[in-house]
Amino acid sequence: MSGKGYSIVFSSRTGNTAELAETVREALPEGTCEYFGSVNDAVDGGFDSDGNRDHSECSIANGNNKSGFDGSDSSYGDGSCANSAIPASETLFVGFWTNQGVADRETQQLLGQLRNRTIFLYGTAGFGGSEAYFQAILDKTKAFIDDSNTVIGTFMCQGKMPHSVRERYVKMKEQPDHMPNIDTMIENFDKALSHPDANDLEKLANLVSKAIEQ
């Protein structure tokens, strides 16, 4: 991968995967990022089967684009370009958040459109603590990737959830017929509050560095 451009795309509902995306960018060679931003822009803008876009719409180079960093806003700070153009980079670092045990729908759509690419998958999940659980999510997500692509690496870690989730769990516990594992769910929420933590980010950076040496 040395000397070749890459793109970093991600979907981040609460900011956890966006934090991972920034770590990916910092771990890669400076000046070779062709796009950094939201998966939503890629899906809405419409990749063809090879990931090509009409670049006259908006030129993004050297990783300067931070629009859509929270995964929800595809507009630029100056409002100059609402739909980002993602270059046909050979290598894509694709980040997702977990919904019902698999990557979010927007990421599924993006992955399903790619052909003949090199892909590094990274993501976050509210529930964690088990590598087997993370691997199951990754396996289900990789099923959306066409066989013409090559997956060069994967990473997952736990991610903190909105406090409203814990409040909902506490209210559920007050009910006499609450689910038997509600205490475990509250405990998991509290454990997730520190993630992604420094160890998570260091592990991701190391995996990315190893992947680009292939």
C-alpha cells in the first residue's frame, strides 16, 4: 500500500466510530488521504461498482474534509458542497456502528457496492467484553462484501452509549416483570462509558500500521 492513496469512510451514531476514524487517519501516511468523511455521503452520492464518482461535484484531498464527522451531517462548514465526492481509492478504511448484531444499514449498502477494492473494517458496539461477540459481528458484516474485494484487516471495540439508554434500563428494572438480565445490561453500560479508551485506540493504530505494510 505504500505510496497509494486511501479513503476513510465511517458511520457514527454517537461519535465512537468517528473517534476510531480519526485514529485510522493519524496512523496512516500523511498526505495520502483522498477522502475522510461520512458513509452516508458515499451511499447518497452513489458509488458505481468500482467506487467511482463524478469528482467535478466536490474535490477532497489530503484528508482535509471533516464534514459528517458525527455521521449525521453531510454539509460543509461553508455550505459549499452538500454531497461529498469520494475518490476511487484502491484502499478503503470503512467504519461502522453495530445495529442488531451487524454493521448499520448505510455501511451495509456501501460495502455491497464495492468491487475490486482493498478494505479494512473497523467498528464499535455498545455491548462488549467478548472477542467471540465482536468476531460474530465482523463475520456478518463481511458477508456484504463482494468476493472481488480483499479484506486486509478488522478491528472492533466497545463504545459508550447515550445516558438515556441507562435511564431506560433503570426504569425497566423498576417493573416487577423485568427481564432477568437487566442488572447485567446496566453493568455493561457502565463498563462501556470509557470506550473507546487509549488501549482500544492504540490497538487499532497498530493493526492499521501492520495492514499497510502488506
